[in-house]
Amino acid sequence: MFFVELLKAVFLGIVEGITEWLPISSTGHLILVEEFIRLKASAAFKEMFTVVIQLGAILAVVLLYFRKLNPFAATKTAKEKEATWRIWFKVMVGVLPAGVVGILFDDWLNQHFYNYWTVALMLILYGVLFILVENRNKGNEGKIKSFEALSYGTAFQIGLFQVLSLIPGTSRSGATILGAMILGTSRSIAAEYSFFLTIPVMFGASFLKMLKFGFQFSGLEMAILFAGMITAFVVSLVAIRFLLTYIKKNDFKAFGWYRILLGLFLIGYFALAR
């Protein structure tokens, strides 16, 4: 029993670590996986587990970009520290729209849209959009190729796209990457900015969920949480590096097609299952 639950936690951590960063919707994958692999725990603990494995994924970004995002690094010049602070200011500007809407409407959105139909349709819709945007941008890598060139206005507009990710199935990284590319950023800046936007959003969400759930866990629950979080952390390191390497020579159309196929599969599976 104990070993089986740990294996489930590890598998769910693997799914989270991959799908949180690739623009393919972690929610869509977790909904499908939970049809076959379910933790034997309360609904509240499962919600807490989801938050904790997302936290593990976020810690991977913090580790990979620690020097770039650390404005206090002794090895940085005054000019480099100033540039780092500007990145953080642009991140906070981009976080504002989703932060405000999320605080006000997150529970309502999940209550009304957290279902396989919505997730499947969002998977397909944004899959089509990725293909269309990449076709439009063919041969054009975008005029914004550095964070210095990313204006505060553009950062805020990308943040508006992140609001769309509050609808399950959209994908946090998918919405921000797509929005950034539409607004003229290169794929690499779009991907990195989407990673950075996730840090304050998910740390904030994790803190609020932990306060809501409390910190009273059994030994088994603690083991499940740590197994899932550590797995998500390690797998995220690999997934992020893979994505950044992949987009140097490839576009996002493959992810678009994958989203469409997964969305169609979800519709077919749940239609037959019901």
C-alpha cells in the first residue's frame, strides 16, 4: 500500500515536471492520468499534492536561473544588477493581471470550467493557434530578442494573455508563450519570460493553499508530498533544458499538433467512458 502510493506520487510528479513547462497543459494531462492513477486520499489532500508538485517544478526554474535572476550576486557588476532588477520589475508587471483575476475568480473559474470538455476544447483551440501563429511567423524570429528590448507595456500585454491560462486546459506556459510571440518576441525570450512569470504566481498560490490546508500531515502523506515534489523538480530540470534546446532549431507547431490530438483523444475517451 505505502509503496504503491509512493509510485503513484512519483508518476504524477513526472507528468507535472514535463507538462508544466512544455506548452501542452499540465491540467489536461493530470485529468487524463487521474482516470487511471488516483491517490487514495481526501480531495483536500489531492489539491494540496497538486500544489506541492507544482512548487517542485517552480524550484527547478529558480535553480536553473538563479544567477540570472539574483540581483544580489557578488559576481555581478552594478550594471548587471540593475538589469536583473529590471527583469523582476517586468515580471511583476506581467504577473499583475493574472494575479488580480486569479484572486477574485480562481475558484469560480475552476468550479465552472474544470471539466474534460473545457480542457479538451482549450487544448484543441490553442493547438490550432500555435500552428497559425508559427505559420504567420515563418522565417521571422521576432524583433524582441532580449529582456532589455522587452518593454513594460509588452510585458503587461503578455500578462493579459496569462489570464487566459486560468481556464483549465489552456496551459500557463502555452498562453504566455503564444501571447509573447504574437507581440513580437523571439521563441527563447517568450519561453524564458513564461518561466519567470510562473515563479511569483506559483509561490503565491502554493503559500495560500498551504495556509488553507494546514500543515498537519501523517507520515505517509509527508512521504507522498516529498516524493511527488522531488520528482517534479528533477524532471522539470530536464524538461526546461529540453525545451530551450528544442526551440533553437524548431518551432512550436509540433506542440500544437500534439495538443489537438490530445484534445480529440480526451473527447473520445470521456464520451465513451460516460
